Amino acid sequence: MEKFFKLKERGTTVSKEIVGGITTFLAMAYILAVNPGMLGETGMGFGPVFTATAIASAVATLVMALWANLPVALAPGMGLNAFFTYTVCFGMGCSWQLALTAVLVEGLIFIVLSIFGIREKIITAIPAGMKKAVAVGIGLFIALIGLANAGIVSSETGTIIGFVNFNMAARPAVVAIIGLIITVILYLLKVPGAILLAIIATTIIGIPFGVTSIPEGFKPFSLPAAPLFCKFEWASVLSVKFLVIMFTFLFTDLFDTIGTLMGVTQQANLVDKDGNIPNAKQALMADSIGTVVGACLGTSTVTSFVESSSGVAAGGRTGLTSVTTGVLFLLALFMTPLFALIPSAATAPALIFVGFLMMQQVVDIDFKDPTEGIPAFVTIMVMPFSYSISKGIAFGMIAYVIAKCAGKKSKDIPVATWILAVIFVADIIFEAVK
């Protein structure tokens, strides 16, 4: 195990890796409830999608663990599942079978792009300072997700966004704040597995508050439902509508995955001096394989999860962390009611605290050089405010090219960065006119 995962080389232990894997799973376990609930609205059914979500997540995460040796977990992506349900199926009037077909084709294209190293080259085209900005932006992004999931911030406060009143009517917010205090105290006391212990403690504290609910006749074990195996629709694959759907999945997944991998590996201090990700090709293959498996079983695009950073914060540094998370996804197939007990108010503090940990990389960005600082600022700002990692990267890269040209430093821009910026501009124009 030591030789395979290189535990000593990365300054970790088996116990830390297991704790990291459990923490990551608990932080992203909400997808097992949210994804089936969302896709189930299309007529696919909660049970089959739950099974597909758990299996696809496990397969992709184990591929990441055993092939790329990275502490990154994967599951059907939030945002991509909303696009699947509310835009493709409800807005465009397509069947869920056609949407699954688009996901399958996207995954197959990604496998080809990964084999030839094209996705890896896209990562290396992003400048080192921008990679750090991506990590910081993701930190703010997941902190905002935690605040929103717990009901701490809301748009119903009379402003665009604001903190709620911490009264008993906002019980999840109160419980989450208590959980955040517990997280901070345990972390400062250097208690092993501080984030995991805080999640467990917050779940228990949520019981008297009515935030953690235990149903009558509660049984922690159940048998999984059969997935929707290979329910595809090929009749319309040559239509313009299908191509628009497929390329939207492709483009969004591409940069969400790249952004997440950069952010998590930066936080884990696994990147080299140029900010390059180890085993990047294998890591990108993991989400490609997961997406194909997920489409065949009946779920939307599988991608790397930013919540993996909570496992890194708990000590995860190798693929053993991901092995733990992947195994827990398989176990979740039979313990759905048990994992459903953990409220979002209990996982929100972990996400908020990880935002602090990832923010620390902002000191390595050269803000004294406006041609570096302005694009970094744009990247950091856009991610949480647009609620999109991919948009943060897109606007940041465009700003990078503009700033370097305006600052008479166009020679600093790699050819691949120029190409990315042009693609991003074209995508923005396409979104505006379609």
C-alpha cells in the first residue's frame, strides 16, 4: 500500500487518508439525494437515478484513486444536472433519453481528447498565477455553497444577498454556525479528523433543533433499485439541437473539471513549481470514464467535485482517500436512509472552512503587477458571483490576454492561452445570440 500510493512521499498515513476519504464523502453525500430528486422530475424515477448516481460516482472515484493516485472524488455535477433537467428536458422539450445520449457522446469525446492529451494541454496553457487564482476562486465558491446550503445567506433579506436573522426560525443556519465554531475549535486544537468530527457532532446537535430528523420506523439498510440501463435515443443525434446540447455539456464539464483539479491539487500541495497537476491525463480520464458509465446507467455528467477539498483539509493526499470515498459510495447503495440523516447544515461548516484554507493561496499572486493581478481578481470574483467555476476561468483567461496586451507584455502569452481566450470569447458570443 505504501509503495502503490506513495504515502510517506506525500507526508500522510493510512489513518489520515481514510479520515480524508470519509470527510469528502460526507461533504458530497448530498448529491445522492439532490441528483435523483432533480433528474427524477423528468420521469426517470428517484430510485433508479439514485443507484446510477452511487455506482457512477464509485467507479469514477476508484479510477481516479487507482490510476491517477489523487485525493479527488467524482459524482454527477451540480449545474450540469440542472441543465439536463430544466433546460434540455423542460425548456427544450427533449426526452431524458436524448439528454442521456448527449451525455454519453460527450463522455466518449472526452475519452478521445484525454487519450491524445488535449485536455492536459489545456491545463498547462493556464498561467501559474491564474492557477492559484482558480484555487482561491473555488474556495470562495464552495464557501458560498456552504453558506447557501445552510440557509445562512439568502436573497430574501431585502438585498441582493445577505445574512439571515439567527433566530429559531432559521434553525439550520443556527446549527451550521454552531458547527462552524466546533470546526474552528477542533482545527485550532489540532484534533485529528477535525472536520469529520465536526460534521458528526453537528448532525447530533441538529436533532434537538429539528434540523436532523429521524423518521419513525427508521431502518438504516435498504436494497438498491435497478438502474436505467442504456436508455438512449439515437434518432435525433444529427440534429442541431442535439449538437447544441452535447457541446454545452462538453464545454461546461471540461472547464469545471479542470478548475476543480487545479484547485484541489493546489490545496494539497501536489502540483509542481509550474502549477502542473501530477497524472493529469489519468485524472481527466477518470471523469470521462465516469461520464460514460453514468450515461449507461442513467445519470447526468460525472465530474470532479470541489468538495474533495474538504477531504484534503482533513489530511487526504493520495488515491487512498479516493478509494475510501469510492467504497462509501458503494456502501451507500445499501444504507440510503442512514446517510440521508446528515443534513446540509452539518456539511456546510466543512465547505465554509475549506474556503478559508483555499483562500491562503491568494498571497502567492503578484497583485503588484496589474497584468497578473487584474486577471486573477476577475477569476476570483466571477466564480462565486456567477456560481460557475467554468465562467470564472473563461473571463479570467480573457482578462489575462487583454491585460498582457494592454501592459505591452503580449510575449508572455503562450499560443495555447491565445487559443483558449478566443474559444471563450466565441462561447460567450454564442451564448448571447442563441
